[in-house]
Amino acid sequence: CCDSSRVTIVRPAQTPMGWDFGDAATRTVTIGRLEQRSTLEETVGYPAAGPDTSEAQWLLFLGPGEQVAAADRVMVAAADGTTTVLEVVGSPAVVFGARSAHHIEATLRSVGASQS
């Protein structure tokens, strides 16, 4: 879970219709580390009301020079070829060491299902 891996930070383009995470968005590939912070599964009356829903929160660690903001999404590719899409929750925090910025921490949550 805690190994560094390649992540893609997606900065949406602002359009008159809202945020565009498609072709107009800016994508930055970098190295980050993800740690799962919590998970929640909610039973909503299956099968009558549909399947259970689940939500997980993650913590993303990035190098001190990376740019990530509250409106961004983060894409993480898995070994099986799927890509998990997460969104940044709130403002990321710059964590300082004794002399300078050490790293950035961003809280993330799932955005729908993984993509192939």
C-alpha cells in the first residue's frame, strides 16, 4: 500500500458549464505515495434499493515542489490495468522539516468506480 508509485494529477479546465476533467484539463505525471486512511460501507436495502455503497479516504504524499489543489483529481494505475480516480478533499498541506518544505499531504476520496 505504501510504496511510491506513478500518479497523474488532473487540473480541470474551468468552462461556462463547470469543471472540465476531459481533454481541456492539464495532466501532470509525478511520483506519490498513497495510504488508505479509512473506509466505510453502507447498506442501503439491497436488492430493493440497489447494492451497498462504499467510500474510502486516502492520504497522498507528494514531493515539496508538486502542485495540487482542492479542485484536482488524482489518477492511479494498478498492475491489472485499471485506473482509480480520486478527488482532492480540501486544501493540501505543505509539511515543513527543520529548514524547508519536506512534502505535501492531500486527502483524497473515491470518484466513482475504477476505469479500465
